[in-house]
Amino acid sequence: MSTLEQFRHDLDRMRRSRPGGRAEGLFSRVQRRGQLAPFRLTPARIVLLLLNLLALNVLLQVNFSTLRWPYLWPQPGVAVVAGLLLGFVWFPELLRGFWPLRIIGLGMIFVGQSYLIHAAQVMIAHPSPASIVHLLGFTGTLSVMTLNYINQTLPRHNTAPPPLPAELPYVAAIIPTYGEPVDILEQTVYGLTQLDYPAERLYIVISDDGHRQEVRELAARYGINYNPGAKKDAKAGNMNSALKHLAEHFPQGTLVLTQDADELIHPGFLKKIVGYFSDPQIAFVQTPKEAFTPRGDPFGNRDRIFYDVLQPGRNGHGAAFSCGSGVLWRIAAVRSIGGFSTWNIVEDMTTSYFLHSAGFRSEYHNEVLTIGLSPDDIPGLLKQRGTWAADTWRFFLFNNPLRRPGLTPRQRMQYVELGMFYVSSVVFMPLLMATPVLSLLLKNFIPIEGSALFPWVILSTLYYVALARGNVTFLFRMWQYWVGHWPTYTKAFFIAVRSRDKKPSYKVTRKTRQNGFYGQLIWQQFAYVTLGAALIVRGLFFMPDVALATRLVNVSILAFFMMMVGGICKASFYGMTKEVWINLALDTMRAIFWPPRWAVAQLRMAIVRIYDASEPIYRALMDIPHPPSELNLALESIPIEDEPLLAREVGG
């Protein structure tokens, strides 16, 4: 029977049958005819795939290692290719998108393995403190970068709000507060009262574990609710107290918004987010945050790469976690794990971790809908970053994601990367920072081949530029505070180690600036920069017997690390007033020379004249357009000079 005859026969049978009966049978037969089955990876197939990839990798390393490049192609050709690749750094817009990241990342891993093999060969042939330290530091760094690449290859960007449900859910909004200035808190309250959401379905409550009368009066003035929070377990205990308050006063509520006491919220926040909860497995939805910062963001508070790149990457693997504010939770899901987690120092990431372990899902809506204050002095910055680090160290050491039941393999890798970020900053990065120091100090240089070093430098730089979606400014700031916070993260590690059975106390980050110079808090960074400057002078002018190329390579690497560490050193001078400069200079003079009392007045007058003459230059270097004043929450003062890294390429 021909195809046309078969078609007519089936059509005739369909006409004589009951309505729909024969048609369903026909399509059932078609659907049973050898359609492509969905792709499934069983454990055996995963092992086989990994073995194939390993064999291919070994074959490529044996035949096309970067050490062989000068012999495979003429050396001028290699230099031209390297120069062209490095030129992409000056055209970062060409590196935006996901495919450049994937392709460059594979190249980065390949040349990194070539460099690692060469570094191991050099260490075996020429063992020295510098070569051993260098090999250990590079091994760990390459491992962390490879894990980051794997975790960032399947990002999921949600920038369009999902459809609203037919009936809007009842939503509560909690403002947990403890000691924040009332004028700042009032801005947050006002923002929540302006939400575009039916008033009868919105319940706003200030949960105040400071039990302050002025906060109670603020709530009454705006017609919202007040809950005297429990004075235990810090912010998590305060929010759990608010959940109990909601159970009694707003039992119909199904979702809860948690908003820090120093943040403004977009009026359309709820209508953009509640649609995600049509899926009953969604436990929370996080949004990126923006920060009020001084011009140039000297303290690295905007964290755009984290919010606009890393979080969408985690979202693609089902592991985007809460950042504590600008997040909407499903109340039933939070209660099912015992409320907001009080096990760790701060509640956000650990609560997300427990929810993911319990089988719930999360989403990340990549649109900035909240803006808040951030630390703008060294004590506040170190306190905040140290708290985050100790929090992550505790969960990584005592509740490790590799042992946590309920997580998917991809979620485990994402949470492991969180811990490895701090491991790299505390262990691997200082080892790499020490390598040029040891080489220039001991005059014992590592004989690394340029064909191994330069491809790695170029491809690793291009990888990070592609990861930052071409925004070199944000990338440079991220590097500075990844490298420059190594003493802060090291201190946090020891705090975490000592707190296995009892978590450290939590203190709220100050909301107002304290003018002053706090160089004593970052003396390790100043010591590294000072030692590095001395070693650069030694390497350039006092080692004539060492090859110039060898000296230049080590001096360049050391200068790069000095720039990274110098970011936080420069920030410590931000906004210093004339009085602070004068007192700092006088204290330095007293410490060095112990001048008699009569000379102090003369010194003060001289310093005032020097300061007045150099102030314009200083303000230009520090990016200070005018004498700094206290940050306020006026919308017109948001000093955002460039666009967030919201990816325009949402395709895979």
C-alpha cells in the first residue's frame, strides 16, 4: 500500500469511528514509532563520559601542550597569536555572552594544566621554597577556577516577571531591626507602605528586638504593626519571633518579605515576584541588591559580579541562595525546616541551604529592586566581610555540602564553591603572593618557561573578563577585595574553628561613617605593599647578575599583587579630614622622633600648610568630589555611574 493510499485508508477509518476515537489511536501509533528518547545520564554512562574526556585531555596535553607550541609553530607566530588574544582585553564587549565564557574557559583549563605540569617538573628538578610554594598555590587556584567554570556554564537569567496568579496571595513584610537610627528605618518603612499591592492583602510589621519606644511610635505613625522581637539568636531569632507574630495576627499570610532596616524597595517588587510561587516547590525568590556608595565604590560594596553573574549561574543549577533582604519566602516552607536558621551567625545562606536540602526550589529574579546602605569605612567593612566569612567557614567545616543529604550533585558543587572561595583567599592566593617575594628576597628564581607562563596569564585574564561580561572595572574591584581581604578571612577561619559548639556573637553593621584612619586594622596589607616596594627596587637596581627578563617577570607579578592589596589600603584613607591627617602625622612623628613639646606646635602648622596645598591632588586621587558627608537615603543621591551586569544575552 502506498503512502497516499495508507493516508486515505486511515482518514476513512477516522470518519467512520466515534468522534476522536480513531484519531487518538492513530496518534498513539505514531507516537510509538521510534521517537528520540530523552537524554539520560546513568552513573555508568557518567563514568564512561569522564573516562573519555580524561583520555582526550591526556592526548591533547601530550601532543599540544603549551611547552610544545614553540616547536609546533614558528615563535613569531606564537607571539602574534598571544598578542591578538591579549588584545581582546581592550575590546571587552566582544567577550560578553555565554559562549565566549565557555570557549575561553576550556582554553584556560587546558593551558592551566600545561602550566601545572611544567611547574611540577620544575619543582622536582629545582626544589626550593619558592618553587614548592608556587606549585601548591597554583594547584589550588586552578582547581577553584575550574570549579567556577563548571558552575557558570549553565546560567539562568530571569528578568521578565512571571504572570500573576488569578488571586493575589496574602503577603507579610518584616523589617527586623536592632539599634538602627530611626530616620534611616523610617525611609524603609515609607518604601514598604508605597508597594503597589492591595492593602487588604499586605501586612507590614517592624520586629524590634531593641524594644525601643521611638520605633513603636514610628510604626503607629505609619499605621503598620509592631512586634517586640525576642532578644536572642540575633536577626534569625528576631524574624522567627515575627513569624510567631504573623501566625497570631495574620494567619492567612502565605508569603513573607524580609527587608533590612536600611534599604529602599521598588514599588512593584511584589507584583514582579509573587508569580514565581505558582510553583508549590518554590521556597524563596531572591533579587539582586544595589548599594549607596561613594564615587568609585572604594570599599567594593556593589558586588555586581556576584549579583549579576555568579547568582544567575547558581540559579541555573538550582542553588541561588538568599542574601537576607530583597527576598520573598514561602512561610510554610520556612516553618517546615523549623523557621529561619539560628545555627549560624547570619540566617540567610544557611536557611537557603536547609531548604534546598529539604527538596525545595529557589529562583533568582535578576532585576535590581532594592537599594541600601553599605559600609563606608574600614571598621564597618572588615566587620561585615568577616561575619560573612566566618558564617561560610562554619557551614563549610561543620555542615559540609558534600555530606549534606538531600542536595543534588550540582547544588553540592555550587555550595562547595562558596567555601572554596575563602580557602583560595586564605591559602592558595597568599602562596602565589609569596612566590615573587621569596624569589626576589632569596634571589632564588623559578625557571619557568615563557611558553607555559604567558598562555596561562592571557587565557586566565580573558576568562575573568568574559566572566565579568566585559566590565573590567567591576572585575578589578572584585580582584582587589578577593586578594586584599586575606587577613580578614584568615581571622574568620580561626573564629569559626573555635565556634563548633557555640556560634560567635553577631553585631549589626553600623549605618553611619566613623571618620578616621584605621591603618592599624589592615597592617598586614600595608606591610605587604611596603615590602613589595622595597623588593621591586632591589630587583630592578641591585641584581645586575640576574637576567633582566627574569627580574621583570617577578617584579611585574609582585606589582600586580601589590595593586590588588593596595585597593583596601587606599580605601583606608578615604574621606580623612584635615584633623585626622594632622593627628596621624603627629602621631607618626612622635613614634619615630619623640619631638619635644615646643616642636609639636611648629609641626602642626607645617602639616596644615602642606595639607592645604596638597588637598586638591589628594581628592583627585581618592575620587572625592567634595568633603564627604553622611550618606542618606534620598533617591536622587544614588551614585551609580555605570549599568549593572544584567546579561543581555539570555540564550544558552
